[in-house]
Amino acid sequence: MLRGILQGIKSFFVGSAAKPPPLELVFPAVEHWFESEEGQALLCAEQYLIKRSLNGCFGYHILQMSVTRQRSLCHTARVQHKFCVYPVAGNKQGQRVDVVADIQQLPLASGSVDAVLLHHSHEFAANPQQLLREVERVMVNGGHLIVVGFNPYSLMGLQSVLTRYLPRSIWHNKTFSHSRMEDWLSLLGFQVTQRQFGYHRFAGSRKKSRSNFWRFINRCVVSATKKLPLGSFYCITSVKQEAAMTPDSSRWRTAASGFTTLRPKANIRQGKVIPFKKIE
């Protein structure tokens, strides 16, 4: 166990090239963690901010790409058709999946989705940039994208890094800061409209959180970090915008092509042409 913790500390500073397990194994494990007491507390805080971000979403189709198959994440959206894409088929009650496909190669037409909820899926994907490009491809111009991710500059982000190499660890994700995520979205043509942070407290079991000591610690942590970007997760809302480019070619049409020949200089006073003198 000590060796795994030391490897986690080393990977935090120098990185690691370890190959993550396939999504077919990681997603169900992370979904099982969200069903625990600690995961439910975090999910409840995420649902609160997601609900506030969905108030401005309109259209016909909203896509949910999450590590969990719970449909309560986007049920408050004022969108007619809600569906989710998951890399593993559901086999439990209440975990029905609409589309089972590779999240990095969505089987959807370009410009067919009005809103997308990206809930931690990009952090467990092998190529998160490709996942974001696919999301941008299937979205319509003016569509809303909501990205929910773990904040690396938090206690939970540090915990996931240190426990990555422990036996049977599920935290094989890649955490990205909110500034880096906003840079990626800007390159893809998204304009960030809202940024929120949540769960400014220690994550723990319900029994531990009921003790007076942990209540005092959480109260101090919340009061000190509530106004700082140090929450356990961030929620970024952005709008896809495509700039209408209209090239101005009027000046190029009147431009002369090739080289012009030399002409004799006209005398303005006499209205005559002054010929060039021959050099003898």
C-alpha cells in the first residue's frame, strides 16, 4: 500500500504513461461508486448546479454522456427528447441505455443535437480531445454544452491522484483544470457563459460526517473555500458559436493582373505628350 501511495505521488509531479483499463470496465466501477454514500452526496451537489445550467437550454434533442446511467441528471431540461449514450449496455433496473456506442465516435448525424451534458465522461476517455470534437460535430449552432468534471485543485482531486495506483482503484481518470477545459472549448468555437464550483467539503461516509469533529472541519472548509475555485467539481456552461465569414473580394476584382507597360508622360499645360529622349 505504501508503495502504491509513493507511485501516486510520483505520478502527480512527473506524470505516468500507464495504459488505463478499457471503458467497459471503468464506467461500471465508477457508476457503482456514485451509488455509495459518498458518491450520492457528490452527485446531489452536481445535480443542483446542473439543474441551474439547464434552465437556458431549449430545443428538441438533448444528449447525456455520463459515467452513470441515472436519467435524473437532465430530466428538468425543457427539451422534448432526452437520450443517453453509454459504452456498456445496462442490465439493472432503471439503467436502460438508449444508445450503446463508443463515446469517441458517436453514431449521430452532424448538427443534430441541441444540448449536451458531459458528466465526467471525458476524464475517463482515452482521447478527451477527440471526444470534445465529436460533441462539437453533433451539436447545432447555438447549442448548449454543460461540462461537469473533477477539480484537480481540490481535496477530492488530490485523493484521486494519490489512490490511482492502489489495488482495485477506479480512479484511472485524467483531471483537467477549468481553465484548460475552457481553452479547449474556445478552440472548438464555444463561448463560456457560466462557471460554477461545488462540494466545498471533505468527502466521507454519512457516519463520519455526523460526528462533531467532522462537522467542525467541514464548516471551516466551506467558509474558507466557498468563494474560491476549490470545489470538488466544476460545472462549465458554454454555447457553440460559428462565426459567419464573408470575404471582401471587391478590391481584388479591380486589381490589375500582371505588369503594366510604360507610357509617355503627358504635359498638363499644353495637353501634349512629351516623348522620351533617346540616349546617343
